[in-house]
Amino acid sequence: MKYIDEYRNGEAVKALAEKLRRAMSHESRVTTLMEVCGTHTMAIARFGIKELLPKNIRLLSGPGCPVCVTPNGYIDHAIALSRRDGTIIATFGDMVRVPGSTASLEKEKADGRDIRIVYSPLDAIQMARENPAKEIIFLSIGFETTIPAIAAAILMAKKEGLKNLTFLTANKVVPPALETLLQGDLKLNGFILPGHVSTIIGGKAYIPIVEKYRIPCSVAGFEPTDIIGAILDLVEQGLSGSPRLSVQYSRAVTMNGNKKAQDVINEVFEPVDAEWRGIGAIPSSGLKLRSSFEGFDAAVKFDVDIEETKEGKGCICGLILQGLKDPPDCPLFGKACSPETPVGACMVSSEGTCAAWYKYED
Amino acid sequence: MQNQGTEVLRHRDTVSLAHGSGGRLTHDLVRDLFAKYFNNEYLSTLSDSAEIKLSALDILFTTDSYVVKPLKFPGGDIGKLAVCGTINDLAVMGARPAYISCSLIIEEGLELTVLKDIIGSMSKTADEAGVMIITGDTKVVEKGAADRLFINTAGIGLKIGSAVLGMGRIEAGDKILINGCVGDHGMAVMAAREGLGLSSNIKSDCSPLHKLIEAILQTASDERQVVKFMRDPTRGGLATTLCEIAESTGYDIEIDEKAVPISDSVKGISEVLGIDPLYSANEGKVVVVVSPDAADSVLKKMRFNPLGKNAQIIGAIKKGHGRVHLKTVIGTSRRITMLTSSQLPRIC
């Protein structure tokens, strides 16, 4: 079993697509489904999934890209910190090109600030060990997939007694965002739930949402058969009138999730209200460091002047992140806003909706 | 005439890493700055080598600089790369590579054993390829002023026969071939550089292609020159080379994803990292555009050579608007566009 080719088998995909077509053939209304994971956004575009769907299924992209939902103010804060003498900023690569109010980490790096791309928060620990005279600040963004590794790194740093490593946190959790979307103007008939987040939190995390809002939900993998299989599952749930939480991605996701990862997150972080770019504040949707780890909080340790937050003029990333508009609806898309000259995060992040449209759509 | 206020200068004040990635920003920099200032008939073709005439001899001349990190990686090192890269830039333009120069910029503190290994590698690669390194230069700079070692090689060679190779010869209906699996070099170097701790057998495909290419050029069909154009898909990968061809010619390109050879190891690691092998660098691959009726015989020629045993016909040139389309493994269609900057591993 190679775990790639089997799930990209053309015949299997065709068969699922045909089943879907038949299931939707008597439906006069449009079924609107939303995925909330940047990797799903990319996979759907990369495999041309929309081409296989019947015309009465509409696929929307939600706020599933952790970089895209990070507010401008966070980038401005990171830039201000990078300008401190003796500071090394350690960041995931995607954050580097995101425009802040007037600058970006990439521009600051070119201007001589010490900004280094890392692949894991453990790299930041190594950096702190190797540069005892410098302050290392890790830009801690990401959803539940990424948070356990960050929490583990903080625990490791505390155990080692590292005094020159802090984290600028803007981590977020997915389920509260789903509730906010369901409470808004969007009429959704189902969620394609994030595969990797769910390996951590488990299918059970979504059951309260299914029960409260009676919305079909399916945790999906990232290959074509996974995605179309999950869409078919959601359609069948809708047609039968019995919404439930199903796990399509059963080869990686369980109902209980990864308890050790959940424990490590709870040990280090606690819920806090968080600002989602373009959506606004969502209660208990963010994570902040517990008081016993305050020494690792860059926002507490360092007092810097942060410029006034300004959003890119004309940028409608917020509406796109909520699935209310598509990238071509944005007057800047492909003109003032492109991967070379991004105005909003949705264009520059490798999992951004606008980046996916720009790269893959015909 | 010198031009000011070029496009690429309008948006930015400083050079960024993205300008060196081989993607869109690199192309903009070359087009809007270098080609504008170095404006002449030789440079303006922006080919892999410049074709000049000296006393009735058709000579190809090229140069390239090598800054790869780490200096040694599975399948090669910066020295082997520096020789093969310049050989290949000459070969894809239809030249038999003959002589190479070697300029070194060495950072103070580089271990002499490392330098010896790299020079030894260059010597071995050149000997096996039948080229000579005949001139060179060495500079040593203070610690911090260079990243261990930079190498520049320039090369010259004589044109083989009367092959006319260039994008101008490409026509609708032409087929596109590649000599083997893509993405190996980029993946091998990234895994080695970042110490990603992935156990795999991925090795750089770094190889001199001139003998394979000479065999391809000898595929004749009623004296017609069936090979129209060749390019080695280095930085930016196969996808970038295809975009360059489409944008320059105005033709569309259609690629069959099923036909593009990618090794299982590269496929697996690329999914874990979120890196697309189509955009990953190759250092032992050549994209060949040929007349449709000669595609099968060129393919056969390629497969006869050890560096072409996994060769495939991967697509075709169509009338269109300068776009590249991919027929995916599941039968749908999507665009291939030029990347802006280097790919980075996924966050989640």
C-alpha cells in the first residue's frame, strides 16, 4: 500500500463522482459545502475536483489557512520585535511574505533584520541554545495540527531553563470558528472537516456542533477519493435528513483523537478570545500561554512600539475567508494583488484561497 | 540606450531571496533590468548559451554561478554541479562542450579538505565528461562575506552540425519529452540542507547530458531537423521551463500528469513536505521539443542511453495563449503557473 496512488486511482474517482451525480440528480436546490482547511483548498484546486462535481454542488473555502486568519496587527508586532537589537525571529516560511500594515518580514530581512525560517519549533530551541546572547522569538501561529509541537517545545524550553526564548502566540482552534460561520449569513449544508486538525482533536470535537446546528459533517483526507468520498457522504446525510459526524479519513483520524497531544496543549495553553482576520473576534477561539509559562510570552516580555494597524486598501480577504466571496470577485485579484505583489494574506500564503485560485484555476 | 524605472524596480527597493528562486521574480529581474541594460542580439534571446560567430566558427558560450547549500549532498557536490551545469547549458543549445573556466570565491575558514574534495570532484567530472578546465581565478573573502564557497563556471563549445535550436522553431503539434524522473535534485538538497531527518534514498540527479543530447540530435528524419528546442529544467523545475516555453512562444502546452516520471521516494517526501516535484530543481534532466512524427524515435534514442532510461513523452504544444495545462491523474484539468518564490515545507 503506497497511500498515494490508490487514493488517486482514476477509476475509483470516476465511480465516486458518478455516485455523487446520481445522488444529486433529483435535487433542484444547490447544496453548499464548506471546507475549512488550507490543505483542502489546495488539494481541491490541484486535482481539479470542482470539474467532477454536479452543477448543484457549490464548494466554498473557509478560514482554514492559519496564516491567512492572522491579523495584520500580529505581523506589525513581529516586525516591531524584529527591529529590537540582538533579536532573532524564528518563523514558518509562509509568514515571511505576508504584508503587514506597511512592511513585511521579508522586507525587514532584506533590510538586515535577523529573521530565519524554521520548519519546526524545535529549531527555535536549537537556535536559543546556540545564541545565548540573543533573544529568540518564535512566531507561534497555526491550528491544532501545529500546536502540540509548539507546546512540547515550550515544555522542553522550561525544563532546560532557557531564558532567551519566547513565543509570540496567535494560535487558534477550529471548532469555535465553525460556530461563528454557522451563526452568520452563510447558508451551509455541510462541512468538509480538516483532516490533520482532526487527528489531534478527534471526531468527537465536532459532535456538539452537529447536534446544535443539525449540520452534516465529514472529516476528510486530502486525496481525490477522500474529498469526493466526503462530499458524497455529506450529500447522503443531507438527503436522508440525518446529519451526523462521520470520519471519512479513518486511516488517520479516530473519534478520540490524540490524547497525548491534547494533554500537552492543555498543560501549556488556555483558551482566549481571538481576532480572526476579516471575521473579527471569536470567543474562546485562540490560545494563550498559561500564567506558569508567562516567561515565554514575547508580548509580555518585550515592550515595543507597534505601528497603527492598516488593512490593505480594497482587500476583501475577510469576505473570502468566510466564503462570502470568491477570489475573482475581488477587484484587486490578479491585478494589484498577485503572488509577486500580495495585498492580503490569502494571496501570499501557500494555503490561501486566492493563491490556490491564482495558481491552479483556468 | 539605457532605460530607467523598470517594472521590477518599481515595486521593491531591495533584492530579496525570491529574486533568485528561478520563478516569476527572477524572470522579471532578468527581463526588466539585465536584458534592458545588456541589450544586444546575443543576450536578448535569453537562451541557455549565447551563440556567436568567430571566424566562421559557430561557438556557444555560457556562464553560471553555484551557491548551493550544503556544499555536499546525496548524489553530488557543488563542484560536480558547477561542471555539469555549464556542460548542460552548452549541450542543450546543440554544442559539444569543450573548455570550462572556474572562478572560486572562498570564505575564510573553509576547511582545505573540503576544498580539495570539491576540486577533486570537478576534476573527475570534467575528465569523465571529456571537457577541460583551462582557466580560473581564486578570491578569498573575510569570514561572513560569503557562504563557505561560491563557484562560477563559464564554458564554450562548438556547435554540432547545423542544428537550429530555438523557441522560434516550435510549432503546434510538437511533442515534449523528458529523459527521466523529476524533482530529485531539489528534494535531495532540501532534505540535506535542512537536516530534515527523513530516511530516504533520494539522490541528486546531477549528470552531464551532452552525450545523451548528441545522440538525440542525431535522430534525423529525411534530413529534417526534428529536434526544435531543448532546455535543462534547473531552478524552478519542469513547471517553470514549460511556463517559459509557453509564455515566449504564445502556444499552450498540455501535459499529461500520468506521463511525468516521478520516483516513489520523491512522490512520498513531496507529499509529507508539501513541495511540488514539478517545481523542484533538476540537474540531470533535459526537456526536448520535437516534431510529432519523430517523437517515438527520439524517445527510443533517449531510452538507449543510461541517463534516459526513464524517458517519457509528457505532453504537446497546442495553439493557444501561452498557458500550461495539466491533465491530472484523475482526468481533470488545471493550470501550471510560474511560482513567485522558492517552495517551503508545509506548516500543517
